[in-house]
Amino acid sequence: MRRPVIAGNWKMHMTCAQAREFMGAFLPLVADTPNDRDLVLAPPFTAISTMARLCEDSSVALASQNVHWEREGAFTGEISPSMLQEHDVNYTIVGHSEPRKYFSESDEQINNRALSSQANGFIPIVCVGESDEQRERGEAERVIRRQIEQGLEGLDADQLVVAYEPIWAIGTGKTCEATEANRICGLIRSWVGSPDLVIQYGGSVKPGNIDELMAMSDIDGVLVGGASLKPDSFARIANYQTV
Ligand code: PGA
């Protein structure tokens, strides 16, 4: 039985004060959320300690937006697994299209981050997805398959979440059709060969499309950017209903 994971990625948003304000409004809105799903928020590093305290005794788990493969060392700007362990972080986001694009993250680096996550007790959320041009050229499946083969090498599929995030749908307001997102998630599951693998969809998820996405057979959750910044919209997403 695959347990849905509803995750919000705050990216480079939210000071500690803003995070406190968000949680003050958000937690009451998810107090009665059914216990059949996991709720996750990925704050910026500076708000992780504040968020760890705010999430105590709540149903919300924490994700880091990155993790390095070494436990310490000369890696300016990186975050180590031991630093995250101090703050009760459960998940890490790796392979997001933004570091892939802006910092030329390779599948090998992404694989190292994901392996390090599992070795240190975190569940990596490994993001994959094609660009607009790749989709138009008919290369979407080949690109995603390569990202899966290289990025997931050596990982334990039972301690893993994969997020299918078509790049053209991220932050653009253009959601991938639910049936097409479902088709790709099904392909990913067959390539990985693990029926229990949890696979999210991400890219312009909002209150207006969450119920349709979550009703799909192969979509086991969502990774949400913009709509996770407002307590009411992320609470509506967390409280999705499929009937
Ligand atoms: P978006 O971002 O929901 O703002 O499209 C999704 C993501 O980057 O994971």
C-alpha cells in the first residue's frame, strides 16, 4: 500500500518570522487531515531550526532542500547530513530542476546526494522531468529514463520518493494533464521495477487541480512550490479528497 506524500517546497522564500506566521495559520487547518497521508514542508536552511520546533507534536514532517554526500568538509554553501539530523529532518529534496539548471547538477551528483540521504536515515525525494524542448522533440521518456537509471542507481526503493516534475510546468501555471502525468508516473514505476515506490507529481499543483491529480492510479502525492507558500492553499492541497 503506497502512502501519499504531500510536500511543499518553499524554495528561497520564508524568513523565520514568516515561517512562524505560516505555521500559526496552517496547523489548525490540517488538525483534522486524515492520517492516510504524510505532510512535509521544505523550508530554507535558515528556518529549519525554527520549523523543527514548530512541527514538534504536529503531523508535519520536515524536508531539507539539499544534502551533501560528505558529513563535513570544505564545501562552501552546502549542507551536511549531520547538520540536518540535529533538526529532525525526515526527507531531502534532490535533483530538483532548479539546481540542475542553475548549478549544472549532474545525475551523478544527484545520485550521491540521494545515496547519502538514505545512508543517513533520510528519505530522498528525487526529482526528474523533461524540458519543453525535450518534450517537443519527443525525447521526454528517454530523458526521464536516463535520469532514473543514473540518479537512482544503488538506492533502496522502499526508502525513496520520486517526483515527476516536467520543467515546463514548474512555476508557469501550466499543469501537465493529469492523465499524462499519470502515464509517466506509471512508466517510472515500471522502469524502477518496484510496485510500492511512491511517485509524486509536481508542477503548478494548486487547490483547483489537486483532487483530480490525487485520483490518478499512479500518482501518490505532490511536490508543491508556489501554492505551498499560503497556508490556506497548501492546507486545501493537504486536505485533498478523491471521492
Ligand atoms: P510550482 O513548483 O508548484 O511552483 O510549479 C513545483 C516545484 O518546483 O517543485
